[in-house]
Amino acid sequence: MAFASPPELPTHFHLTTKKTHHHHLLPSQAFLKINGDPQLHPNINLTVAYQGAPGAYSEFAAKTACPNSKTIPYRSLIDAILAVESGYVDRAILPVESTMEGSSLRNYNLLLQHDLHIVQEISLFVHYCLLAMPGVRKKELKRVMSHPLALAHCVRNLAQLGLEREPVEDTAGAVELLRTRRLFDTGAIASSRAALLYGLDVVAHGLQDESWNVTRFLVLSKDSDLTQKGRVGLKTSLVVGHHGSGGMEVVLGVLSALSSRGINLTKLEVGSNRKEDGVVRILDVHGRRGIQEFPHVLYIDFEGTMEDEKVKEAIDEVSNLSVFVRVLGCYMADPNVYDLF
């Protein structure tokens, strides 16, 4: 059967000349940005934590955001976040939303419980491949391993192939297991660059059910990026916590506070924590109240910074709605989408 090839860029993205960049520290050796150039970080000594094994999509996102950095793998996202908070590394990469799954509120909630700042965003086109041991043909495979989300993104195509699905911690971890255990009847869903890194064959390209599959990552730091002050093209992320009564009034109040001042809203999402104990925990980073608990939160992104008087006025107006407000970060907006090749 034939699988989807990488799609053309949707018309709502501003297409520019495609360019290739080579970085000697990048495990995949290279990446391609679908439009434009990456925001090259001037600090060549940055260390960036990511969840997964070498070759994971999160590592590619980290190298795309900070091309000259040293990437360090961690077993879990919380371990990567704690590494930044403890000062062991400079940055952590956090996947927060995708075109197929929407926002990962669980990952957002990890950020809320720690005193970290968003300093950059990066969007990565995820093109899934089916990998196998050298010489193994696609028809010889009986099962496939990968991260649960990767398996979910490819469920229709995997069903057509008749492969049994086996979830593991991350995509690159599946490749690592495949290689170290020499599983000749098992495939792994990962990137073509992971195949090169681990010496495996790509037996199918474009395994995802939806051809346009983009994941947005946030780069987290212990300190806010003071170099952004005074620059244009910045955006701010914040969270608003409330106790549920008059929830629609809170949403309308936020919309009114921003729109009445001509502030462009780029994201507003209502979140809750229905899967656990029904509350979202937010660290009060400026007060002394520690962790605050809210049954409902709003995740908000808008164009502008806390240096703008109209933004300050809008935040003050929102704060008067008897809600808790925490600014998560101010950073350069990056509307571009990056692709591995």
C-alpha cells in the first residue's frame, strides 16, 4: 500500500524559500525548515533537556530551536523539567500541542507546577516512518512499537498492515529496543533520521493517518529571556485559574480586556483536570501561597509583552475578575514549521 508523502505547506503559512542547515552537533546531521530560517541562539554552550532517547522528535525540536546546543536525554518530562529547575541544564523542551491531538493539557500542567519561563516556541512537522531491522521486509513484520500518541496517529494505516501495536515510552526508545534486542518480526514508528542514527531500514514513509501533522514545542528556562525586551514580534503566554462559578463571565472578561485594547489573541483554551482529582495545580511564583488549586483554568497566548502599557492594563482588568493570573513567558513568536529530511 502507498502512504502519504510530505504535504505542501497550507496556504495560511507564508511560504518562503526552502533552505537546508547543517549542524555538526545535530544527531540527524541536518534539518530542513519548511519556510524561513530558525532563530539561531547566540549561546553555543547551552544544554537542553528532552524526554526520550537520542533520535526522539523532542531532541530534533531542541536542536532546531537551539542549533549549537548540547542535548541531554531524560526518562520523563518531569525529570527534564526538574533538571532545569535545579540548574543542571539551561533549557528543557516541552511538547504542548499538535494538529492531530490538540493541546496536551497534562504537559501544560507540568509547567504550571514549576517556576520556569517560556523563552521560545518551535513547531515541527512530524513525518512518521516504519523502521525495521536491516534486510527485513514490511510483510515480515507482525507488530510495531512506539509512543502511544505515535501509534494513535497511525492507527488506520497500521490496521491495514495488520500489525499488533505495542506502546513504549517514546519513539526513539522503540528504535533503541528494536536494535538492541534484534527483533526481526517487529517494527518501530519513528523518523527517518532515527533510522540513520541506529542503522535501521525504512520500510514505509508517511505512516501518519493525516498528512499534515505538526507538533508545537515550548523551550523552558529558569530565567526569563531579558534579551527580548524592546523587540517586535513578541508574544506572551499566561494562565488564569478560577473556581468555576461564573466561568463564562471569566472567558468573556478576558476577551473583553484584550479586544478592547486591540491586543491580538492567538490562543484561548479552557482546561481542567478531569482525569485525576479534578484540580489543576499552579505554583504562585510571586506570592507566598505555594501551590494553588483550581478546578478550571484558561491557557492564553497573545501578541505583545508585559512592557506594553495596554497589556498591563488588560492584565489588571483580568485580575479584577477574582481569578489567579500567572504570566508563563514572553518570547519571540515563530509561525514557521520545521521539517526533518
